Amino acid sequence: MAEPLRGGEYQDCGITDPVRLAGVVRGANVTKFPAPVTISCDFARVLTGWLRQDVLPAVEHEFESAVAIVASGPGYQCRRRNNQPDGKLSEHALGMAIDITQFQLVDGSDISVEKDWGVETEKGKLLQAIHAKACKRFTTVLGPDADPNHRSHFHLDTGCHGQDCTYIICQ
């Protein structure tokens, strides 16, 4: 873990327990991010659990190739939701969110949220399945069906929703 992270345009941005996640190891396979993502330690546990237990085995089973790269945004960004000038802080501003755009396989093929979502192919079906599994791990899962802001990626976060933080948003 690194030193607490503070700063940015908005006063409440920051991460108490930041980590820079470069990739995920599962067995003999190493799956990397194009650049390390800065997220909270707690969020890293949820994200790596989803990748190791749900995404990577499903891709390997379906396509007989390991995932080499998980294409994503940087994780931490001090900003408001949907990059709007007002409103609530995004979970990205607390290191508790990431946007996943694509999975690049060792065999050179890729599975793209923007291109393959909603298509009746093996890639489209896989994306639907891992989206559904994400809804069991994260408190917010937004994909291309949620709104135009999410047409190209899965937004995953562990933000608190509802009075007791048990409300799940899965779109």
C-alpha cells in the first residue's frame, strides 16, 4: 500500500489506503492492465476476486485462451459523476470504481464491451455472463444498457447506496 492519496479539484477526493494494481495472477497466467490502476485496497480485493473467480476462468473456458490484458481507465480520478460540473462525487474520486472496456487474449483476439455487447455471439454471451456475475460482487454495475455514458464500458464500483448500503444498481 502507498501513502494516503489526497487532492484534486474537489475537496473530498482521496483514498486512505491506495494501491497501484498492475495485474492479476491466476495460476500460471498473469493478466495485466495497460497501465497500473490506482484504487483503494478494499476495492482491489473485490475487483481481483471478480477477475480471478469469474472473468478469467470464463474466458479461458469459452475461448481456450487466457486474458493477457484488461483494458480499463485509471481507477482513481477526482471528478463528479459522468464528469458533470456539479452533483455527487464519482466513486472514482474515492478509488472505489473502475471502467473496463475490453479484454485482450493471449491468442491476439479481444472481447470489446463497445463492439460485442448485445450481439448474439460467444463474445456477447460472455460479456452478459460476466456482467451478471459483477452484479453479485459490486454495488454498482453499469454497462451499455444503462445510459449513453456507459455504451463503451462496464463501470464497476462499491459505493454505498440506500440507508444501509445494501441497495444494488445493476444495469
